[in-house]
Amino acid sequence: MSGNMNLTLKVWRQKNDKTRGKFVTYQATNISPDMSFLEMLDVVNEELVRKGEDPIHFDHDCREGICGMCSLHINGRPHGPKQGTTTCQLHMRSFHDGQTIVIEPWRSAAFPVIKDLAVDRSAFDRIQQAGGYINVNTGGVPDANAIPIPKKVADEAFESATCIACGACVAACKNASAMLFVSAKISQYALLPQGQTERYSRAQAMVAQMDAEGFGSCTNTGACEAECPVGIKLTNIARMNREYFTAKIFKQEEPH
Amino acid sequence: MLDSKVPAGPLAEKWSKHKFNLKLVNPANKRKYTIIVVGTGLAGSSAAASLAELGYNVKAFCYQDSPRRAHSIAAQGGINAAKNYQNDGDSVFRLFYDTIKGGDYRAREANVYRLAEVSVNIIDQCVAQGVPFAREYGGLLDNRSFGGAQVSRTFYARGQTGQQLLLGAYSALNRQINKGTVKMYNRHEMLDLVTIDGHARGIITRNMVTGAIEAHEGHAVLLCTGGYGNVFYLSTNAMGCNVTAAWRAHKRGAFFANPCYTQIHPTCIPVTGDHQSKLTLMSESLRNDGRVWVPKTVELAQKLRKGEIKISDLKEEDRDYYLERKYPSFGNLVPRDVASRNAKEVVDEGRGVGASGIAVYLDFEDAIKRLGEDTVRAKYGNLFDMYYQITDENPYKQPMRIYPAVHYTMGGLWVDYNLMTTVPGLYALGECNFSDHGANRLGASALMQGLADGYFVIPYTIGDYLAGLGFDPVDRNHPEFEKTRKTVEDNVQRLLSLKGSKTVDDIHKKLGHIMWEYCGMARNEAGLIKAKGQIQELRREFWSDVTVLGENEEMNQSLEKAGRVADFLELGELMVDDALNRRESCGGHFREESQTEEGEAKRDDENFKYVAAWEYRGESQPEVLHKEPLEFENVKLTQRSYK
Ligand SMILES: Cc1cc2nc3c(=O)[nH]c(=O)nc-3n(C[C@H](O)[C@H](O)[C@H](O)COP(=O)(O)OP(=O)(O)OC[C@H]3O[C@@H](n4cnc5c(N)ncnc54)[C@H](O)[C@@H]3O)c2cc1C
Ligand code: SF4
Ligand code: FES
């Protein structure tokens, strides 16, 4: 087909977290601009399998930009050159014939490599487990319309709630800080009336877990916001800091 | 033989009476029971969290790296509930009625009524968890009409309803993980069910990072593993969606019901080439404002495809708004199966659009004129962006190209009113079971069903089974655990020994073509018989000529894929058998032999008003069909008409 491209890939290959990895060069030939980046990797993998070579391992699932499973550092940028997209929604028309593409996993001590480009992001789950919820049981809750919430507040909470937990913010940050991710959840609940009763203990518990996981601190460079595929804003971090320091000063509730 | 356990009494009282009659487990004794929950989508997360809150020990499993990534996350449009907040005449009975009718009278009345009844609690629960649903300026919840419903009962969170509902359930799950009442196993794939004396007592999983094949014991097992649409290779499902857990349970005695009922969604982005790995849904809500059309004649369509004329060259009279023309009262909002079949029809006539000719237009020009671009952007902005991203075409400037794609499977493991399969102690929830949508699912009803099953049904019904068990822990050393584990290990080794010339994807794509061609939007006897032979042949090809690389003791995506495709190759044949058996058209199952003079689906209630539940009888043995007759006491069966 006309318009199809030939590309050189330099891909990080690493058998597991105990062995050292290295870059391996592959040729991706006859790549249609309509392919997604992951479909391009599928094509390369099919050829590898036909040659009896282990395919390049990478995480992915929905391929719709919503599950947050895909990752990849592409030419030095999390989720590649295009702003506001995940790797699975990045299309090859963002590249040109003859280009060399360097593909690496997320680089962060808190995200150890499992194999090739797949990393372990379970630290994110543990932070959510520490306090990313409202303490309600199933049943026995009030009628949904008993709690009116101004549209503006609801919309703002939604903007924070939309984080897909991909980890690009951590990968983009020179300190490997997870502040954007953590602050998104804290903000969602801090904004909503349902989240008020535990807002301070929540902030304390989640921040404590974030520190325990070994994520770095925030020095306000804003790289996270620039690379976030769903547009989580830095204002969330400011809000989280407010919540956290208010909690510290007034010791409103103890973490549980 | 098949006992649906539907309680007696008037429809509206069945569930309350049943809840009262179910045995209870004393609160102090709940911790003596361990429940295994496989899957953490809406059904699994809500079940795991609710059961743990009650005091049970729960072990939960998912194949992704986090429970939050289950494919429920991708649902866009919304969730139904009979709240009647809009004062437009909705009620539990109306939601029940619409669901039964929409399912073309192939679902159980009692289950569907219960679903409609608990739907109202779901919204309350989600709001209490902090799910940020869309709201009106007054601060109350907003609703929209969805998928042709005549009332506005759909709750939504932008185009990301599934994400927000799942994150709500995930937060409830996290709270229990933190308390130590749920133990979560990420990146674990269930590969078999352990039964002892006919009862489900555990599962075998493969750790997808280390390859360890392990047994887990429990007093009951809940399969919440989603749908099997990926048997078609291309679908709107996530890449990892599979039938493995359900299929292996089927081979251990769980009947599989109505496997041929597949929903083909009318509005998806069309295929661009052989490299296509999945299909992206464009939410059905778009049909509220978009108009579906193709050129009036084959000649015009050809010219358009060749680029000899532009879309704007086609005047109103050159365009065929075929849904509006054929179904004046429902127009573009006819149910999914009708919209899909009509798209196929015009494409088969040669009037399709786009380079491949396998697409129709969904046009917003009128909506933009009527409402303004800003309003359209506020309503559909993220969908338009997604479309633009994938196709490089701007839907504000030119019509979207859409085509039907496999989306949802109404069939699944047979369950009774308690959601128990034919294996005692084994339950199936969410898309994994067959229970509530009959032969066709209405939009925004799957999210409702997953959460209904998990939050509000299983916490009651499971107690009835457990209360009869006694308090003994499950015997970990029972020989069945090691025996089943060994079977799984042998199967893995068998797959890894395959060193042929084809890739797993080669075979999967071929299977997809066969299913789409002969067991897709339209089916007929000759085609189905042909498909059966081709699938058998393909299965032989798989086991003799496929290649699976690497070893077990590592992350091995070749192996994962191979196991799933091996199961699809068996399921595919059962789907064909089921489609062959059902010589009527109903819902998503269109048998060309059974249509009205106008070419619409024609049911045969006299002969097919039943659930087809299939029993596995061993390798290469034909499966045995069991029929559960469907009784309709509260609705009158009519031929669906959307004219
Ligand atoms: C693109 C898209 C849009 C949709 N939009 C809507 C909508 O707007 N409204 C609506 O009502 N419905 C919608 N649906 C349908 C609805 O989203 C699904 O039917 C529903 O979410 C399924 O939920 P579930 O909990 O049953 O399964 P899933 O969410 O699919 O979860 C399955 C779980 O099982 C696990 N699993 C699977 N196999 C194994 C195994 N072998 N071992 C271990 N774990 C396993 C997975 O890890 C996952 O956790 C949509 C579906 C799609 C695909
Ligand atoms: S904040 Fe953005 S970049 Fe970070 S995890 Fe969430 S979605 Fe990904
Ligand atoms: S694969 Fe789900 S976001 Fe990319």
C-alpha cells in the first residue's frame, strides 16, 4: 500500500527482574499509518514468532485508552509523542517512513520490570487500598438524590476521577513522584460531600503509603501533567497538599 | 431436570418472599467460609466487596495487573435504573417489560423483574461511594434516554460510565483488601475448576508472572469472568477477554446456555486492514442525534468509494436514511440487532461507504445545525475525539463511518434464580451467565446486571447454600486438588510442545472469519453445517501446526493466548450447534429461514420458547441439549415491531 512505512525499532528486552536488559534492534516493515502503535508491535511479534523468537512482551488490554494497562516510553516520552493519548490510541501516522523509534518500559524503582516492557505497578493498588474509598457498606445508603451536588462540583470531581492509573506521570517525573496519581483520588473525594467525613485521614493514609512505596517527592516541574493521557491537572496536587497539611496541623482524625 | 428455582407467587413479591425463605448464615460463622471470586469487573468486585463486608473470607482473582482494569472499565454509555426521577412514566414494571421485550421473550420473567427491582438500589449505592454521575444544574442526577428506550432512565458519567462504576466497586474492594477480608490475586489466570463429590471446592490458577500453577480452595466459587465475544477474534472486548474460566467449568459439569446469542453492536469504527486487533465502539447514545444513511444507489456508492464524487455532492434525495424510512416510529433508535442487520443489508447490496465499502454513515450535520457545534461537543466530545484519533477524519466536518461489530454475549453459564450453575457451589455472575437479557440485550443493562448480581443478589443467595454445608474447612489435601492441578500442568506442557508453522493469531483470525461469516449477523443451515466442519478442521490444525514459544516459568504471552484460543476453538463449535438447533429468529440470532415477509426476525414460540442448556459429555462427544421452558405469566408475547 502506498504511504506504508519502514521503521527501525530499538526495543528494551529483559528476561525478568533478575537479569539485565538490553536494547535489541528490529525492523518494522510495511507499516500502515492506520495501525495503532500496539498493532505495529503485533506485526513485529508475529514475525518474531514465525522465526521462533520470543515475542516482545508489553502490557495492554482494552486498546481503547481507558483501562490504563498499556504503557511504554517511546522516544523518551511516556505514551509517545502525541499529547493526551495512551500508547494504544497512538497511531502510526504520528511517525514517518525511515524513523528510528526507541521503546523502553516505565523507568522507576517503584515499578520493577517484569519482562521486556511490562512493569509491576501494584504499588498504585496498595496506595488506593490505604484509603482510596469512602467507608460505606453495601445497602442502607440514602436515596441518590438525597445528596444534591452542584453540577460544577460534580464535574470537577469527575475530572479528577478520570485517572486511568497508567503510571505515565511517574515515568515522566525526574523524581519518579506519584503525586499526580494520588492527588487525583484525594481530590475526587475531597470535592464531594460524601468524602468529607474522612477527608483528612484519607489524605494522610494515602500519602504515607505513597512514601512507603518509594516514590520520589514533587518539585513542581509539571512533567506529569504534560504527559498525563487524560489531562489530570496539577491543581490536584495543590489540593492534596492542602488536605495533607491541614490534617497534620489539626490532627483532625488519625489514619486507620 | 433443570430446576430454575423460581419462587412461586406474584411477580412483584417473588424476590422479597424468596429472600425471607433463604437460609441465613449466622454472622459469627461467616468467617468460617471462604469464597473464591474469579474476576473483578462490576460483577466480581461488587460481589467480593459485599461478601467480605458480611464477614466471609474472600479470595479474588483477575488476569490483569490490577482489579481496576477489568473490561467493565470500557463501558461508555450508561446504566439503567427504574428511578423515575424524570417523572416520565418509568417504573420497575416498565423496565422489566422493556427488558423482556427487548430480549425477544427469551429470558426468565422472575430474574428480569428482580433486576429491575434492585436497579434503584444500585444508583444509591454508587452515589454513596462517590461515583461522579452527570448532574443537572440543580444538583440532582441527570438522565438520558438510551438505546431506543421511551423513557429517560439511563444514568451516566460522561462517556465513561463503566470506568466510574468500576472504580466505585474497586474502591469498595480496596477497603476490604485493606481490612484483610479479601485477598487479591492479580495476574492470575484461572485454568480449571476443582470439584469434590460434584461440588465446586476450588480452582487452579497460573501465576502469569512466575508460571506457578496452584490450587486454591473455597466453600464456593463465583465466576465473574465476563463475555466470550473474542471467539470472533475482532470485537469490542479487551484483548484478554476469554471464555477459559467458564469453558473449563463447563467441562466440569456446568451447563452452557444459549451460546449462540451474540450481540452485534451497530455503531463501531470499521475495520481498516488485516492488522486490525480489536474494534472500537462508538457509543449508542450517538444515535440519539446522528442520522444513519448510505447513498441511494449502488452507482452513487461506487463513485463515492472511488473518490469520483464527494459526500457533499450527494443531495438529500441521493441519500437513503434507511432506518428512518423503514421504521418511521423508532427511526435511528431501533434496537441494536435491527440496526445491525440493516447495515449489513445495505452493505451487501453494494451501497456501503468508505474505501472498503463495509461501512455506513452516521451523520451529525443536522444535529450541529439544530443544536450548534458546542452543544454537540458537550454531549459527545470525547467520542468525537476518539473517532478523530483513530480514523483521522473529523466528525464535526464529515459523517462518521460505522459498521456493526461483536460486542456482547447474552449466552453464558446456565444459572438458576440463585445464580448457581448446575455444579453445586459454583455461581456465575455478570456477563458470564446467561440469565437476564434473553436473545438481545438493551443498552445500559449489562452494567446494571453486573452490579445487581454482585451487590444485591449473591450476598443473599449464597448463604442458602453455605448454611447447608457445616463449618469444616475445605480439605486442601483432598486428592482432587492435586489431580486437577496436574491436568492443568499437563495441558500447559502440551501447548508448549507445539512447534508448528502457524502462529496462534493465524488460527484465531481464521476462527473469527468462520464465526463472523456463518454464525454472525445472519445464519442459515447450510452455512452453519459448513462452519462446524471448518472449525473441527481448524482445531486439528491448531493442535498439529501451531507454534507456542517460551517456557512456563516466566511471563509468557504466547502461552496465555494459546490456552484461550484452544478453548475458543471448542466453544465455537458449540455456538454453531446451538445456532443450528434454534431454527427460529430471535433477538441477535437471525436464522434466514425464519423471517417475516418484510425480512424481519420471526420467532417460533411454539417450538423454541425455551432456554437451550448444553451439557458437556467428554472430548469429541456431542453435547446433550437440556431445555428449560420459559413461562410468561405477566407479559403477552408479541412480535417485536419498531415500524
Ligand atoms: C466497549 C464496551 C462498551 C460497553 N458499554 C456498555 C454500556 O454503556 N452500558 C452497559 O450496560 N453495558 C455496556 N457494555 C457491556 C458491559 O460493559 C459488560 O457486559 C460488563 O461490564 C461485564 O462485566 P463483568 O463484571 O461481567 O465482566 P468484566 O468486566 O469483563 O470482568 C471480567 C473479569 O474476569 C477476569 N477474568 C476473565 N477470565 C479470567 C480467568 N480465566 N482467570 C482469572 N480472571 C479472569 C478479568 O480479569 C476481569 O477482572 C459495554 C461493553 C463494551 C465491550
Ligand atoms: S494521573 Fe494521569 S498519568 Fe498519572 S496515572 Fe493517572 S492517568 Fe496516568
Ligand atoms: S490498553 Fe487500555 S488504555 Fe491502553
